[in-house]
Amino acid sequence: MGDIEFNSAVITMQAVIEVPALTNDPAPPWPVAQTAPWSWLPLNAACTDEKIGLFVAALAARIEVPPPSDRDEVVDALLAEEPLSHFHPA
């Protein structure tokens, strides 16, 4: 058997979502970060309330919730989804 060599490279994975182009019609009933559409939003413990709001708005944009809907109706609709999200490899 040959010798195995290891390098010191480290791969770090980061959970992200692609920011959708939100129409704000109607606007989400919670604070949402203003981020460029189609950019990447890292998801981690350092997310602000507004970034978490953007993440929830991105999820809610993929389901049908009749307007006007309040925060509780959106959360209930998200919880009823199964599966909530799909993994899409690049």
C-alpha cells in the first residue's frame, strides 16, 4: 500500500437561500431585510430579525396564502406544507 498524504485544506459549508424577487404586494406582515434579488442570504446564528423575516418571506412566496393574510395565517400555511423545502444541488 502506498503512503496517503493529507493536506491542510478545510471545506466549510454554509446554509444559504437565494433571495427571491419579492413583489411586496402585499408586503409581508413582519420586518424584512432589503437584499438584492437573486443574491445569496447566509443562514446562521448571526442573522438579524430582518434577515430571518426575509427567509420566512422567501418560503411564504412559494406557497399560496390568500391576501390579506396576517403573520399567523402565513405561519400556519408554512407549517401545513410538507415538505417545506427541497434540496436542489447546484
